Amino acid sequence: MYRRAAAAVAVVLVGLVVGCARQAEPQPVPSRVPGPAEAYLEAALGVTSDDAAAGALHMEEAVAACMAEQGFEYVPDTSGYHYVDAAAIDPPPGSREFAELYGYGFAALPEEMRAESTPGVNPNDAILGAMSPEELEAYQQALWGDAVGADPDAGGEVDLAGCFGAAREQVWGDREEDPVRLALEEEITRVDAEAAPTDAAVSAAAGRWSACMSDAGHPGYGTSPDAEEAAWDRWTAFNDAIAADPALGQEGPDGLILGQAGLADDEAALATADWDCRAETRYDDVWQEARDRLQQEYVDAHRAELDAWVETFS
């Protein structure tokens, strides 16, 4: 089933590097059992917290080496990277208890999943502060390439280039240009978005789920992903409003932004009803059966290619 949080790994790595710092949107860690095609992604690309921490350090060191080659000083700094280990989260994402407390994990998150950087001294701040505007522009261009000054809200993807992009490719591989991975991910998306939802058994289960949700006081949702998408849209609209008018971002006595607690309560009520109705109607079981069958068809047709691909990562 489609989940906004679905990913191939259970470790979240958020990099906040000088010149391009950004707070990541909160994303729940996936809890569902991977399908046959997703299992290949996990086998090839899955990392542990230790892997991610080591990779972050190697990437920072590669950035520093690249910048030195271009005549710039860059001090490796991993303090802005945040790691989330799904096994350490209690209650676990995907459980009813998590839904009751945190909904889908948008307006509220447990402490372990918050990708918040602790204010501190970045060793590169002094380097940047001593530069003229012209030197700073050249430095940022070397560090980020064409990503400098790009507006992620203007549409399209912002591809990292410069030394940071080169370091990421050096440490993690050029996966974006991997045709086997791209084809595999496209098939997983196709199954989730097109093939599985139109399966007869899934359609019948969705009808039962929708009726259950109406009885629980949440009418108007055709499928479980619709409910989660609605919660995400409300969270996004909340943040967009604050971005347009920073005065709306005032904190209340509870430490939350005014209005966030109410939004989180509504999300938790919706997510809990969603969980109960999925359990009552066996929605997840039916979806998984259809998804596994459809993904297995792809795996069977490309098994040799997929096995060879996974082997390159071992």
C-alpha cells in the first residue's frame, strides 16, 4: 500500500551542510513488510545507522578533499546529520499505539524521529565569514555547483553538483543513473499507484474500509492512502501559511506552534480510525497479497538481472 513514508531503508539521514542547510519534512519510518521487488532494493541499498554515520563522515572528507583541489578550505563536519533507527522507536511506526499518539507522523513525532539540528558552531562559519562576496560566490559554486540559489519550490528537482554532489556519488554510488534501480523503482510505484488499487479484491476491501471510516465519523475517503494524503495536505498547508506569514509561527505554552496541537489531535484521530478500519476489513492483508503477486511477476521476469545487480553491492 502506498505510504508517504515508504522507503527502501529504515534509516533516515538528513544532511545539514554549510551553505545549503534545510530542515527536512518529518517522515515516519516505514513499518510494512517489503514486497518481492522492494526486497531487492533493501538488499542492495539498505543501510544501518552505523553505515549511515560512516558514510556521512566519508562524504564530508571527500567534500573537503574536492574543495582543497580547487583551492578552498572545507572542514569535515557531521554534526548536522541526523540518524533515525526504526528499531529504537517505541511505540513502533505502523502500530495502533503510534497512530493514537502521533497519527501518521506529520504534525507530531516521537523524539527519536525528529530531524532537528542542535545549534552549535559550524567549523566552516569562520571560513565563510572572512570571505568577500566574490569569494563566497566562488566557494558556494565549487561546493554546490548549479544547485546554488536554486528554489526547490519553483518546480522540478534540484540536483546536487559541485564537490558535494561528487562526494555523494563517490561514497554512495551514482544510483540516480542506475537503469536497473530506476526500472525497479518505477515498477514498484506503478504497482502501488495503478495496478494494486484496481485489483478486484483490493477495490472490494477499499469499499468496506470506506464504509467503516464513515461509521467512525470520517466520511469522504475512498482508500486508506486518501486519508493519509489528506493529513499530509493539511500539514503542508499549515506550514505554507506560516511561511507566508511568519507571525503565525508563534509558539504556545506547550512549546508547539499555535494550532499545531489541534492539528496533531485531528491527525491522530483520523490515523487511529484508519488503523482500526484497516484491521477490521483486512485491508492491509488484501493489499499486500495483490502487491506481492504483482511485484512477483516483475521479479520473475527480471530475476537474473536483479540478482546480478544486488551482487554488485555486496
